[in-house]
Amino acid sequence: MVAMEENEKFATYKEFGKMLREVADLCAKYGDTPLYDSVPELKEKAYFVTNRGAYDAYIEPWMRDFSENPIDVTAAKKWAQQVNEKSTK
């Protein structure tokens, strides 16, 4: 069993970001495949980089929500940058 101190060194934004990037990289490999198409191997691969059950509890619902309410991420980032620039002036 892993000691609490050992767990705490990984309970950081940096490590959480690493996990999200790994899942994002796995998703990106499927390119323009619609999110509502089943990709069972994605779930299997995500288990290796997430906590057990995280795919079912968080990633799959987040993907489902995104497929039902998609956004243009590039446009959203551009808008956020414009808002940031205006707020710093």
C-alpha cells in the first residue's frame, strides 16, 4: 500500500495536467472520428493513465457532454485572450 506522503507528492496540478494531456493525446489519435462513435480501445488505454474508474466517472461523461454541446475551442481560446487583454488595460 502506498503511504499518504507518497500520494501527496503526486496530488498536484502538474501531475493532474500530465494525466489530462495523456488522455487528450489518446483522444487526438482518433482525429475526426465523431465522439458518439464507440471507441472501446480508448477506454482501455485511458485506464493506464487515469485512476481506476476515472474514465467512467469523468472522462466519458465529459466527452458525451462535449458531443452534445460542442464548441470551437480555437475560437474560445481567442475570445478568452481578448477578454484577458482588455481586462489588463
